[in-house]
Amino acid sequence: MTVQDHHGEDPNHRGEVRNTTIVATARDVVQAHTIGTIAFHNHPAPPGPPVPRELPAAPPRFVGRVDHLAALDGRCSTGVSVISAIGGAGGIGKTWLALAWAHRNLGRFPDGQLFVDLRGFAPTGTPADPFDVLGGFLDSLGVTRRRHPADPGRRAALYRSLVADKRMLVVLDNAATADQVLPLLPGGGSCTVLVTSRSHLPALVARHGAHPVRLGVLTDAEAHTLLATPLGTERAASSADAITRLVRLCGGLPLALGLIAARAVVDPDVSLADTVAELHDFGLDALDSEDPTASLPAVLSWSLRRLTDRQRQVFALLGVAPGPDIGLSAAMHLTGLSRQDTHAVLRGLVEVSLIDRHPGGRYGMHDLVRAYASRIADGSVGPALRRVVDFYAHTAGVAERLLNPHVDQAVLGAPPAGTCPETLPDAATAWRWYDAEHACLLAAQRLAYDRQWHLVVWHLAWNLHTFHSRRGHLRHQLAVWQVAAVAAPHLADPATGTRTHRRLGLARANLGQHEEAMAHLHRALALAEGSGDVAQQAQTHHTFTWAWEQRGVDRSALDHALRALELVRTLTKPMWEADILNSVGWFAARLGDHDTARHHCRAALTLHLRHDNTIGEAAALDSLGYIEHHSGRHHAAITHYRRAVALFRDLGNTAQVADTLDDLGHTHAALGEVDAAHEVWRAAVRLYREQGRDDEADRVQVRLEGT
């Protein structure tokens, strides 16, 4: 190497040169006073700072989460600092997702990966202190202990300085709060941070633009793969039915599935069928273990450590509340708190992923989480359950009167102190309430039955009748009346027995259970005649018309309709009379007497219009459509049918919409309008399927395929 000094002379010249030259290279430079000579001494380069590789091993049986992995890929492809907050319930697979993605993307982070378990929801001890975590990170980055600043702010600043402009991944697992995470965030623009937590960490999202990644349960297919893969092809095939049942029982919760798979591998002599039996017999206890990390109840319990006493109490109440989810008003009655306080507690439980908020302002939890919550509920939940059941029963009464204001009402009485039925201003709101609360109403009746609240049991059946009838929920209709029949003998009102047998007869007739239907109706009629209750006699004869129609005996149906008309005309019940007039006309039409039929149905329509009874108006128009169709007046029939369909739709009576569309298709077909017939028949099939009326759907589908 030749170095020119600032005089431009050749340093190899042997003359005396009185200047000093310092050359900064990767080698040590010896500073010398020589005669035209600079001496270089070559030494090995000192080791650079370590490159941390701290990730735990990748999860061995990771499945699914394709959309979440893709989302993380997309966010980390920008080349700028990214923070993703992976949240979800205990056992949902947050750490598995973080590690699976990290190991698939190691090439993105040539400067290393830092990992720490922050112990936010750990079985023992307290959450990790960020000051101590920073000390561990500095160790990993090659900073000796004596150079660790004692001041927390300076320690965090040194950490940020060391990772600035580096392409590193920082995984902060199991965080408790945003305050635990914030000092550990890099300050540069090139690092990626994955945070996992049962908490939602909204401050991290709001202050640092973190991308929330919410994990739900696995799909059935993913759950099946997670459970079956460790078993091997042969054992999985021989246990196919048990695997399917376990997937359903575990509800897609990865930890539950993983625990079952691990036990099956460890003890292959225990069949999966035995595991199914254990889950049925022992519930959550079947997934318990002395090892807390291999115990689902233990893992779930860790979420409770950060709850307030009130949050714990409400969590336990939600575990025993009737139904798969709950709305805010029902939750307010369950908790006994104000609306504002109830909302605040529910929000807190959502933020730690113990419950989920669903569309429409409803709250739910995984079945296994619910099972755990119910375990911690104590024996004092009775008043809370009674409040929420009373809320459901009284609000159902309000809704029933809105949907069917002209029906004979059975009044539950004034709501108890502290019970405030939902405000339902109109029928449309009542339909939405019923649709949202249906499963909860069924569960509330079952709970009331278990606790022998007989009056509430019966009134829930009564106030679900119109909803079930118009929505085509025929099996639910039968189920609630079967429960009500057990409660009825405990009630003082003598009309209760008659009404119960009448509604049971109708429910069984709707399902084609003809002998049972007739037995109930004869019993109802005997009770009404024995008590001299003319109104109940008329109603029962009217119900007989439907039961005979289902059996195809129109003559008997007409006889009962005429007897019902005779009885109702002794009462001041114009809407009942209109309904029965329509029935007389309907069965006369089915027997071919179209003039008599038209006369009675037009009289019924006039009465319904006079009293603004829309459901009766729609029924009379449907009957007139049938009469005109069978009289050969097809265009008039179409007009009546289409008006009826529009009214039924406005009323939410989807069951009758399907039936009328079925009849309308015949009229279009009679006119040779095949495309129009197919259009309405396809709509009818869709509705029948939605209502579980598969026999009707199959019948119309066969007709579609044959025309």
C-alpha cells in the first residue's frame, strides 16, 4: 500500500518526515513517528453484536388460520414498522398463530428475533415488569449488565437505539395491558412487533396504530384436521364418528382439541369413543388435569385473575343465563345493575376475551367457557334468573299483542317490581325482538320449568304461539306446549286446561300427528263444555277444522266450522266471527260449492277491513284466490293471491307466504305462464327449507322439475 502525505511525497523515501498519519480502517492502526514509514499491525476483527434468535419452536400441528396468516403477510410487506395485536380467548391459539407466522417469515428479519412471555395471564406469579424485560432484551443485544441504565426511561431509550433501523421481529406474548407493552416497542421504522393477549389492548391500537387480529374458533374442517392428524390415517379412519362428535363438543376451540389429541397419542388404548362419553358425562371436568398447562379449566381460570369482583359475578351469571347469548336489556335484569353499569361490565369482559360481542348488541361465549362460568356460579343466582325470565315473559306478552292484537289474550299480570319489559313500539320491532330472542325464550321456558315457575312456563308458550305459527316453527310450537301442559294443572284459571289441549291439538295436527291431535281437541272440547265456556267451545270447534283438513276430511272440517260460527254469533266477537266465516268459505270451496264459499269469504273480508285486522284480511284474500282459481277465474285469483302475499310479508308471516306462493304457482301454470309459476315455486321452496318444512319443499321441488 502506498500512502501520500499532505506534501505529496513518497513515504518510501528514506528522508526524515516529521508528520503523523492516522489511518482508520477495520484494522488497528499504529501511530508511529518514523522516517517516512507507517507501520500497520493486522489483528482479528472483534465480534459484532449478537444476532438474537429467541423464538420458541414452531407449533408442530398448526392448522387453518389462512386468512389471518395472509393478513399478517400483507401488513408486514410494507417495509415500515408494523404492530399486530393478536387477541382472543384463552386456548384460542394466539401464540400458535404468532409463532407459526414468525417461523414462516424468518427471512424477513435478518437482524434477529426477540421473544418474551409477559405472563399477563399466567398460572403463577405476576405479569413481567417491562423494566426487567428490557434488561433481558439488552442482554440479547450484547449490552453488558454494567451498561444497563437504572432509569426505566433511559433503559427503554437504549433499547430503541439498538434496534433502530434493524429488520427485527419482536414477539410480546401473553400481554396483560397496553402499559406492559408500550416500553417494549421499537422506535424505528423497520421492526415488526407481534403482541398476543386475551385483552383487546385498545390503547395500543389508538396510540400506536396497532392492527388488531381477532381469533375465533376453528372451522369444523380445521378442527377435524387438528384432532385427526396426530392419530395417523388408520386410527383416524376407524374413529371417524367419534372425531366428528368431538369436533362438535369442543366447538372448534384449539386447546380443547389439542388436549384430546395429546391424550389420544399418549394413551392409544383409550378409544375416542370413551373420550366422547367422558365429555358427555363430566363436561368440562373431562378436560381437567393436575398439570395446569394441560387443563382447560385451569387455562380459563387465569383470565379471571384480572377481573373485579363485579366482573367475576356477572361472568358467573352469564354462565347460567338462559339461551346461547344475551342482549343488553336482558343482561341488565340478570345483573340487577343499571343499564350503564351493565354495559360497562360487559365491555370489560369483552376486552379480556371472556365473552364476545355479536352484531345487534348481543353478547355470547363459547360453550366450554360458559361451562366454566357456570361452575363458579354460587347458589344465590335464583333471584337473578327469575328477573331475567320475568323480563322475557313480559316482553313476549307485549310482542304477542302487537303481532296479533285481535286474538284472545292471556294476561300474565303486572310485571314484578324491577322488571321493565322491552319497549316495542310496533309490530316490526316485535318481529325483530322475537327473531333475536327466540333461542333465549325457549331456554327461559325450560329454566322456568326446572324451577317450577308454572305461570311463567305457560305464558311463554302462549306468547310464542303467533311467532311460531307465522314463522313456521312447528316443532318448537309443539315443544313449548308440551312443557306448558305439565305446568297447566298447577294454575287456577279453569280455561287454562282447555287452551292448553287446544293448542297442543293444533301443534300435533300441523306435524301430521293426527290421532294425538284429535285426542287433545276432544279433551279441550269436553273441558269447555263441562265448564259452560261458549267462547272456548267455539275456538275448539274452529281448531277442529284445521285438524280435519290436515287429514283430508273436508266435510268434517266444514261441520265444525258451521258449529263454531253458530256458537260465536252468540258472543260479541266480530274478529272471531270473521275468522270462522273465512273457514266456512274455505271448506265450502274445497267441497266445490264456490258460490257459498265466495259469499262467506267476502263477508269475512268486509269484517276484517272494518276492524283493521290485517292478518284476517290476508287470510280472506288467500281464500278468495283459491275460490277464483277453482272457478276458472285465474286472473282474479292472481290478484287476490298477490295482495295476500304482500300482506303476509308485511306481517312477517313467512309460513303463509310460502303456502300462498305455492297456490299462486298453480294459477300461473293454469294460464300457461310457466316462467312465472317456476319463479314463485322456487321462492316457496326456499321458504319451506328455511322453516324446516322439508316435505312441502320436496313436493314443490318435484313439481318444478316436472314442468
